[in-house]
Amino acid sequence: MPRRIVLDTDPGTDDAVAILLALASPELEVLGLVAVAGNVPLAETERNARAVCELAGRSDIPVYAGCPRPIDGRLVSAAHFHAAHGLGRLTLPPPRTPLRPEHGVDVLIDTLRQAEPGTVTLCALGPLTNIAVALVMAPDIAGRTAELVLMGGASYALGNETPAAEFNIHADPQAAAIVFGSGIPITMVPLDVTHQVLSTPERIERVRAAAGQSCAAAALLLMPPLDSCRRTVALHDPCVIAWLIAPDLFEGVEVNVAIETESRLTLGMTIVDWRGTSGRPANARVLQKIDADGFYALLAERLARLP
């Protein structure tokens, strides 16, 4: 039976690839997408989510808009990397599928309450605002969630938004603190892992060479920004989906993760207690290693299944 998932996402180039990978994987049943402000504003992320679903031939997947700003109201953006519209070098036609009218946070709550406990997995590809607000409104959903798999944080890799903090956690550290303190079983995919899966020209060409418009679009999404001197970029969010469908590609350990919410210098830092010195109980499985070649082989094979 496919694993039932909800994608909480802020597309974003790598988010878009993650959505395509999820829709191409028969091991997963995507119940819906909930957009959040992050890489670009909410109006762009919800539009991109609908457009990517249509690209994959899955206009039946419902898309909902969630929170337009983080809990503290301090809106951040990664448009400098993802472009103002969010999809980098890729331009998709305006989606025909309408945005669903329900608020994304309400959808998260209702989905988890209506399903049998432990049968729905949440996949967080952006800031954790929607999930945190849902937990504040309905604390009971923590015990009903099978697992939360999130791309966020870092340890040895330090930060990509600040010297100490990864973008998704830094975008809403208060939300991250709520989520990591909720008791939900968490698998954290940090920069330490995603920096191991670089989209080299050879790997991009492997994806491009597969048939279909989705592969051609994914190849553009894997490329560095036009105004960048980089030859490679890390492919962050698809690692969440890869963990769900091919966990043997990864290694990880159960540890305690705390979120810095007060320091101006280290706001949003994920403090991973590798040695157990804090005495706090483990609250997350933190992934450490990935088979990068195996990951890109999986990505190319799955995307080739889409239109």
C-alpha cells in the first residue's frame, strides 16, 4: 500500500523537483500540497505548486495556500537564488487548476484528524510555519502523525542563510522550535546531507536525456541561477522524498535537536547534540550520509515516468 503523504512546500526550484519525484513514485500517495511563504512569497509558491502538478499531468492533486508570513512576521525570501517567480530558469504557463479555497493549516489538521492515527506522513520542504500553527491550534495531531520528514537545519555544514543557520529554519525559528518540541517522530535532512548531492553538468544531462517535458523542466531546475558563477548546486528538498522511497541510500542517527530562537548572531541555528551532553532525549533522526550516485540514478529513473 502506498505511503500517504502531504507536501508542505514553498516552490522554489528544488521544491519543484521534489514534487515531481513524489508524483512519479508509486510508493507514495500524495494527498495534497500546502504552500507556505519561504523561497518566494505565498502568491508565487501556491501558483508554482499548481503549475508543477499540471506539468506532471496531475491536476487532480489539490493545492492549498497556508501562511503568508512566519510567526514573528519577519518575512524572508530566497528570490536571489530561485528568481522572483521562484522557478529559476524554468518558466511554466499559468496554472489552469484553481487554488482550493480551504486554508492550508485547516487542511493539515482535518487530514490528520480524519485519517487513522499513524497513516499520514508530513513532508516539509520549506519553513515550518504551517505545521507549527497547526500544532498550536490542534495539539492532538502530533500523536496522529506517522512521521514528519523535513529538509532543514545543519550541523557540521553550518548555515547557508547565515553563518550559523540554514534557510528553512532561519525563516521561522519559532515555528521550528514548536515542531521539534511537539513529540512528532521527525527525520531531519540537513545541509550536511544535501551538500553531498550536487547537480553536476553530467547529472543534469542524465536527467535531461530522459524523455518527457518533466525531465526537460527538471534539468532546468537543477541548473545554477543564470547570474551565478557556480557550476553546481545542492539539491536539497528531493532528498526528503528519496528518504521515503529509498531509505537504504541514507545513514542517520537518533539525537536531540534544539533550535536557537533568541541570539541575533545564531538565530535559527539547529544545535545537534551528537554526544548527548545536554541530557535531553532524542527528538529526531538526523541523516548524515547519502549515496549521491544512487540518488541521482533514482531521480532520473523516476522522472522518466512522467509526461
